Amino acid sequence: MVASAKRQLQDANVKGLSEEGRFTLVYGAAHAASLAAMRWHGYRSDNRYLVFQSLKQTVGLDNVKWRILDKCHNVRNIAEYEGHLEISPQLLKELTDITKELIILVESLGPIAK
């Protein structure tokens, strides 16, 4: 999951991508990293909202930051189910910065104990 998050974050920097394409990739990276944190603790969830909401408990992410991820989740849902994607450069920057931090936090958990 972490490797996938890193690849998606890297792919979001490819020249010529639209903001929408970059948003989709960075959002996917944030979700993959968040899911990795949850699984590290032995939990699973099919609900994207819960994966983001649990970040305070799984990696100690500030509430303000997981709420930004939740806002991005809502933006993604509107795009996915209604075909309308409206993002600001500021939201994309915040999503990118939080995702980078999140990957570092998840990696700092270390390998999963067997």
C-alpha cells in the first residue's frame, strides 16, 4: 500500500497532467497510505471515510488534516457520482502536503509484526 501511495504521488508530478488528474492521483495516494496505517494496526475497512477518520488513532495525524482529507473525499465523491470535479490549487497543495506527511508517518510505524 505504501509503495502504491509513493508511486501515485510521484505520478502526480508528471508534466502536462491536469489538476483533475493530479488530484485523482494524490487522493489515491492519501487513501492508500491511510489504509496502510489502518492495516498496520490490524484493522480493515471498506469505507474511505473511516480510513481517513481513523488517522488520529493510527498515526497521530491532526484532526484538521484528516478533515481536509475528508473534504477531498467529498470532492472525489461528487466527481465520481455526479461527474463534477471542482478543486482549487490551494486544496490540491494541502492534499499533496498532507499526503507526503502521511507517507512519512506510516513508514515510521515500521514493518508489520508477524
